[in-house]
Amino acid sequence: MAAELVHTALLPAVPPFALGAALRAMSGFAPCAGDQLVTADRVRKAFPVSGTEAAVVEVAGRPDGAPGVALSVFAQRALSPPETGALESRIRRWLSLDDDLAPFFSIARRDPAMRPILAATHGLHQVRFASLAEATVYFTLTQRSTQWFAAARKRRIAAELGPRLSLDGVDYVAFPDFPALASVDFDGFAGNPARGRRVAEVVAGVAALDEDWLRTAPYPEARDVLLHVRGVGTFTGHALLLRALGRPDAVPLEMAQFTGVARAVYGDDPPGPVELRDWYGPYVGWWAYLSRTGLGWLNQDSVASAA
């Protein structure tokens, strides 16, 4: 049975929002490379529906020009209102459409070093992992490994276990949700049995938590609950909170990847982690995300203009 268009919707976004910036961020995000089909003005990606089925969503610009996206959903059957509602919620979270960056901008615009970053990333809302399950598997796989191997192993899990759907001759695969991962033997996917056991342990531990509570609870409480999951350390816990759950309250700024970003933004005598936390407060995660992304884009644009 061929996939058919079964649902459309116009989803608003808190301005400023530019779909083009989100598409550029997706195109350059190595952990999810190949997980979706990105073109100049739209993206198609598979999401699980009812566990064993997949729907393909197409996200494009709104025809009315309002901030947000036009959503089209393709599936092999008509979807129920709860199913289409769940998909809309996933898209809103994936693209962080509801994030209000105004409080962050009010701080960052008073930071002279951030002006080129803000100009380069205008309209960008954080593009998150499409699900907490996917992020949990990926960040656990990065422990004592490289991002390249973690991404490759994550793609293999999706390819062998995820529901799939073909649309216009392209095969799309959705990363499985937690229930589908519950009985997986990760030893064959993780590179070695010890890492496989760790992935299984972390997946089970995070799956047992209340995801809605993690999104809304006071940040210190949500962080502490995640850090009490065996196998979740400081980096993994903060990464799940920021890159999957969209919570920018904190970042482990003492880690090398963030001290390097600070030097690139501010020069040889950058503010330290305490100063950055004092300055950006509960929006320091957005400082980290937009700074890393903006630095990469500025470097790409500089190389392109010099060619």
C-alpha cells in the first residue's frame, strides 16, 4: 500500500524563527546525518506511529509567511486525532517552535562578542534530537567512543529495528521509541558487550522516568533524577536535558568543548564558566548552542567567500 497524504497543519513558532536556519543546522548536525532528507526549503523525516508503523512528515515554510512551518504527514492509513496530535507535538519539540528566546537575546545583545554570532544564527531555534529515546542511545554510545562511531551505531539500530515507510521512491526509517528498545540486545550494536550492557541499562533507566515531568520539573530536580540513572554522567545528563528535552538552564562549561567555544567567541582571555553562568543565567544552554553553531557557520561562510 502506497503512502498517502493523511494530515496537514500550520504550526506557529515564537519569532524570530527561520526554517532555513533550522534546515542548515540539520544539514550540519553529524549525529543525525542521513536520518532525514533535507532540501533547500523543506525536510522529510520518519517518525514512529503506534510503535510498529512509521509516518513521514514534510516540514516546509508556511504559505502565509507567518513564523512557523507547514506540516504534511504521509502514512499508509488514516491516522487518528491523537496520533496526528502526537506527531504535531513531536515536530514542535524537534524544531523548538515554542522556545521564546527573547530573554536570552536581551542579555546576548549587550555582549559585544556575541553580535556576529547572533547575526549569523538569526531565526535559529535549537534543532533537538527527534526523541528522548534516540538521544539516550546516542549519548550513551559516545561514552568512551567517538561521535562518528556513535552515530553509525545509532543509524544501524534504526535501520534494523525502526519502522519504515517509502515515499516518492525514498525509504525513510524512524528511530524506535523506548517500548521497542526494551527487549533489544545491544551487544551487537554497541561495539562490545560492556558498552552494550551500559546502553541497555541507561535506556531502561531513562525509559522508566516520566518524560513530561523531566520537561517541566525544576531543573535541579530533573537533572538529579537523570544523574541517578546508572550510566548517566554529567555530560550525558546535561546533553539529554538540552539536546533532547530543550532545557537550556545549565551546561558543563568546564569541559573542553565549551572552554574552546568560549575562547573562539571571546579571544585569549575569555570569561570563565562562573562568569558565563552569572551572565546568561538559565539561558546558558542557548549561549552554548548558538555559539557553537554560529562559529561553524561563520567559518563556512568565510571559506566560501574566499574561494
